[in-house]
Amino acid sequence: MIKFGTDGWRGLIARDFTFDNIRIVTLATAKYLKKISKKPKVLIGYDTRFLSKEFAHEAALVFAWQGITVDLSDGVASTPQVSYQTKQKRCNLGIVITASHNPGIYNGFKVKASFGGPATPEQIEQIEKELKKILKRVPKFNFKPLDTYLKLRKIRYFNAEESYLRTIKKKIDINAINKSGYKVLFDPMYGAGINTIKKLLTNVDEIHDIFNPSFGNIDHPEPIKEVLIDAKNIMKKGDYDICLATDGDADRLGVIDNRGKFVDPHRIFMILLKYLYEYKKKRGAVAKTVSLTSMVNKFCEKHKIPLFETPVGFKHIAKLMNEEKIIIGGEESGGLGTILHIPERDGIFNGMLLLEAMTVRKMSIKELSDELDEEYGIHRFKRRDVRVSEQMKKEILAACRRKPKKLGRFKVKKIETKDGFKFFVDDGWLLVRASGTEPLLRFYAEANSIRRVNELIDEGLLIHKK
């Protein structure tokens, strides 16, 4: 019932994600903490989901019962805020009660490292080892009421937002953005980003900015083209220069231009890479997951920049950012981190950095996007998530392992297996991999036309029938 994914545990509320299981997972985390520190400290925040606050308080009680000092957010906190505060307060770990972009029936337990980014795979592995021991014989939980631990200072409330916003104002030229005249629409998707940008910008309007644990008419709070319907319709009216959208825990960024067209995360990554390297003169390496655009490879080759390529999952990027001097690192799902900030995805910070790039370069988001086609040729991308039976999933992955030499009419030039199966063809590629958090197969493709992209994905779906 308790299964860890990329950076923590997610489950269906009431079926898997229960108070009993929260206690067990928290106890496993506490056991790990006591092995790595004589005086462990942990920081806890939570999003806007159903019972997130109550789950966070339950976790705090278990930690305090185990003798661990807890800094507990006094209100809703985004994942980037928790990561930032974990580093600032020198805590051994940070915990966020969130299921990120998943539907409202899910909740989760994200683990953050002391350096201000996702817990490393090694840390998650150690917590899982403690979890297996506990599940063999679950103890009786005898923790005291919250007020008792508050009086003992074992649990201490703190504000996650104030110093985080001050840091953004120091690192981003907010004054220049406010003077630029850009009118911004912000869609926090009923998530943890609610009201944040209003405290930074003067010319901004928000939608989906009330407390709604079921996310209203939004199927799941993921800032992608298929979900940002309301925002796209508003942008088509032409009253705003750009729309920024963040997911349920505000670590991912989605962008819509002034015509109501979605600007995919690959282009956002490239726009920020160009800005950081060419205008802010930042130097170092670049890190990307295998699912991110090959435009990054071309940029790095052109400027002789070292490039690291990792499996899907920001935890791999964050680990690199903590070990190497990385200008920018990210993945195709809208999550990226930069040398200017913590080694963490941060939708709010990255949105402000994008506005700064527009302001400094005096270009609209459409113009910045079109510039990429002129410099690197046309690159079109699509990801298709397909729910399949377990049998079909096994058949498709088995067919990939046989290393086919053709995908329909496309000759396969090279296959990489760093994460899933990535097939390179002329002017494009197809990546097939199983989701680590949902019962899905994911098909990613990039080519010089959307027609070729769709054809590559279709061939991937039929690969087991060839």
C-alpha cells in the first residue's frame, strides 16, 4: 500500500494515503534522521489539497514523539518554499505534504534534502529500508497532543513565504518588470502558488485563486496545454502579454503567449538558457533529462558547454546541481532549476526570470520562441500518456528491448537505454518509458513537424505488433 516514487510517496486519499500510513512513513523517515544526526531537525510544509494540513500536523507529531525538532509551516507552503527554507534553516530534511500535479483524490509525502532540492535516490532508498523494518511489526504510536510539543519547542511554527519572496526580489529585477508595462495573467490552478505573484508584481491578475481542494473544473493541476483551457481562452482575448501557470505545489511552470498559444517547456528552458548564458554571462555546465529537446544539445555544442544528460526525474538534476556548477538543469515537464537559485524546480522564480528576460531583451514571449526556430531549426514535441493493461505494457517494453531497426517508415539510427528506450531517427527521436508514479506508458517524441511527431508516437504504440 506504501510505494515510493521519484522523490517520495503518493497515494489515493483514504485508500492508500491514510493517517495510519502517514504515521508509518513518518516514523521510517524519523528512524533514518536519527541515524544521520545526533540532533536532527526536520521542516514540514503542505499544499492546498484535502486534509494536507491535518496530514502535515500528524507527521509533525510523530517526528516530535521521536525527539526530532520540527519547523512546521503556519500556512500553505509551496514545494520550492519548503526546499528553500530547509536549506536556510539548516534542517536535515524537508517534508511537503503534496501530490504535486496529480488529481485531487491523491496526496503525497515529498522528501527534500538539506541542500534545498529533492532527496537523493540514496536517501529515499535508506528511508525505504527503515519502512520495510517497521512494516514487519508496526509499533503503537504514543505521541502527545500538539500543544504539548509546542510548549516544549519540539514543534515550532514558521512562515514559509516571507523570506522566500524577499530572496526572489533580491535575485530578480522586479522593479524593471513592473516598469515594463507587461500585463500578466497568473493561474495557480488552485494550488500552493495562490496569491504569490500578487505580492511581487503590480500588473497581474489571477484566476483559480481560491481554496478548492478538489481543483474545481480542473481535472488535475498540471500546467500543460490540455489542462490550461480557461487560461488559454482568456489569453485569446488579447488583454494580457503572457500567462504564467504553476502546478499544485508550484514547482512547475506553464506559459501561454498573448495569442493564447501554449509555449512548451522545451522552449522555456531554451529561452532561459540563452538569457543566462548570453545576457547574464553565467558559466558552467548544463543538465537535462533524456526527454528534453535536442535544441539543448545544439546550443551546448555551439558554445562548447559541458552537457550532462540524466534519466527522467528532477532528483537526478538536483544531485548534479549540488555537485557541479550547473547554469541550468531541467526536464520536459516544466520543472527546471538555475544557478541563480536553489537546486530545485520553482515555477514562481522561473516565471519571474522569464519576465526579466522579456524585459531585458525587449521581446515578447512569442518573439523569444520564434527566435529559436530561426537559430536551431524547427523542433516540435509531444508527450502522450497512455493507460494500458499490464499485459500490453509488458509486450510494448519487450518489443523495445528487441531493438527494432525500424519504426514504421523511420530507420532507427541509434538506441539509448538510460531511462526507457530512446530511438533516434532522421530529424527526430522517440522515447518510450513507464511512469514511475502512475499506471501509464509515456511516449515522448521530437521531430521537425508535428505530423512526424504523431507518426513516431503511433509507431511506438504499435511496436509490439511488428
